[in-house]
Amino acid sequence: MKRSKSKCFLFLDTARSGEFRFGYLREDGVELVDGIGRSNKILSALASHLKAQDVQDMAGVCVVAGPGSFTSVRTGVLVANLLARYWGKPLYGVSVEQAQDVERLYRELNDGKHPSNGYVAPVYDTEPNITLKASVGPKCYV
């Protein structure tokens, strides 16, 4: 009897400011890459590790939706939403707490305990602090 292939999930986590992690959650183990720097580096780091076969075998995309800092969480969730939609894969949003034990998270995803979403919204731990740059010259009104 041929053994069925275990499911593989792409995992993205940018909830902590100044660091990120991504990789694969599989039955035979978790393979994560840790990165230091702004969350916007996750896409290029992911591109350098991703293989076409990985995408083909992927059962879904799992992203840590927060809570976390505005820019960090927003970037990770944006990348996950984009990739899941582009590849036509199910999307799963999880909390920081759920992502602390990635082996358990894999089992829960594999067992269908997390529903897939068409869209994952970011969850922030504080209000965004977005300000405009100060004006450098006289105002011009047209």
C-alpha cells in the first residue's frame, strides 16, 4: 500500500518588529528560516528559498496575523494574502500564541482545526502612528 504524501504548509511570521521567520510545516518536521531586519525583506528571502516543487506540493499558506506592530504585521499578512491568491492555495491566519508551537500548529492545520480564509486581516498591538513630514517651504494653494 502506497503511503499518502503528508501536507505541507508555507508559514510566514512577521509579527515581531525587526525580525521575521518563514518556512515549511510538514509532518516529518518543521523547516524555518529566521531573518533579522525589516519585514519587507521576507519576500526576497522567501524567493531565494522557494522551489517550484514546494509550491506544487503546498496545501496552503499560514500567516501569523498578530498581534504585532503595524508595519511588520501588515507586511507579512499582505505577502501571505498575495501568495495564497496567486497560487490558488487556502490561506490560514493564526495568532502569535498559536504560532509559538509550530509542530502543534502543523497538526492542527493538517487535521482541519483551523478554517481557511479568503483574506486574513492584520491584528495590531497598538494604534498605527503615521505622521506626515513637516513642510519645508511656503504652502502653495492652487
